[in-house]
Amino acid sequence: MTEETPGFEEKPDVPSGATPDDAEPKADSPTAEESAPAGDANQTAGLVAQLDQVRTALGERTADLQRLQAEYQNYRRRVERDRIAVKEIAIANLLTELLPVLDDIGRAREHGELVGGFKSVAESLETVAAKMGLQQFGKEGEPFDPTIHEALMHSYAPDVTETTCVAILQPGYRIGERTIRPARVAVAEPQPGAQTVKAEDAEKGDDKESGGPDEG
């Protein structure tokens, strides 16, 4: 039987390298569960701030891209419009130079001289000009329009009720809505006093049909 030495008490075993204070947890130090929520909140706030920055940058880049795309579309439309305008001007200049030749062909046709090989060449030239958009206008009997007609001769006629083209001295030509040469015409206006005479004749005719004017 082992004898106990008086004045000594048994103490719990302490791991080597550990101090007595490490054996018991400190009451004032926070636990892992208490410090975790604060760290997560800070991390979430940082992510939200970064997301807002990314969204702002994305919005700015999108606006820049849309602006550049709109400017490019406007540039393309402007270039296409200028290209069409230059093409129309070039065609109009070329056809304007051919108008004297077309006038000669028309005069030859009127005099019966458009025969043989000359007729074939002339018709081919007229066909090509028509394909390029050239249109001839000007007819006898149509009302005079100063925007498309050029009056070279003037007279009066009892059988017209308005200023009328009575002869086409030189046909006009247009490309689409653009007139490249007005039609040169001779015009006739109503004879002065003709309307008054016609009105009086109409009144006399009405009187005859109704049995004449009432007597006494």
C-alpha cells in the first residue's frame, strides 16, 4: 500500500509547452461564431459596391456604343445619298450633251430621212437614253406651264380658253422629277373679247329656247 506524502495534492496533467492559462478559455475573448457575421457583412458590402461600379461602367460603355452606331448609320446614309446625287448629276450632264443629237434624230424622223442603218443606230441611241432615265415631254394642245415650257412664239386664237401650247418647236427632257431642258413651244391665248362674245351668244341661245323676252 502506497503512502501519501503529507502536504501535496494531485494536479491534473497539463500538456507540455502549455501554460496554466491555456488550460481554461478566457471569458472576454469573442468566439468564432460571434466574429463571423461582422466579416460576412463587410464582404457583402464590398461586393455590392464593386457590382455598382461594374454596372455604371457597363452603362457608359453601352451608351458610347449606341452613339457610335448611330453616327455610323448616319454616315452610311449620307455617303449613299451623296453617291446617288453624284451619279444623277453625271448622267444628267452626259444626256444633256446628247440632246442636240436627239434633236437631229427627231428632225430626220419628221422629214422621212430616218432610214437604213442610220435608223437602227438612232433607235439604239434613243433606247439607251431611255434606259438611263431620260424622258421626253411636250405635246400640242396641253396647257402652258412656265415651269416646264419655254414660250418662243405667242399668238391669239378664238378656239382656246386658256394659254395653250399650239406647237412644239423643241421637245423637253427630264430625268425623274428633274427637268434638264424645258419644252420650247408656241403658245396661243384666248382672243380678247372672245369670252364676252361667247357669253352673249349663250344668253341669246337661252332666250330663244325660252320663247324670247317677255313683251309689254
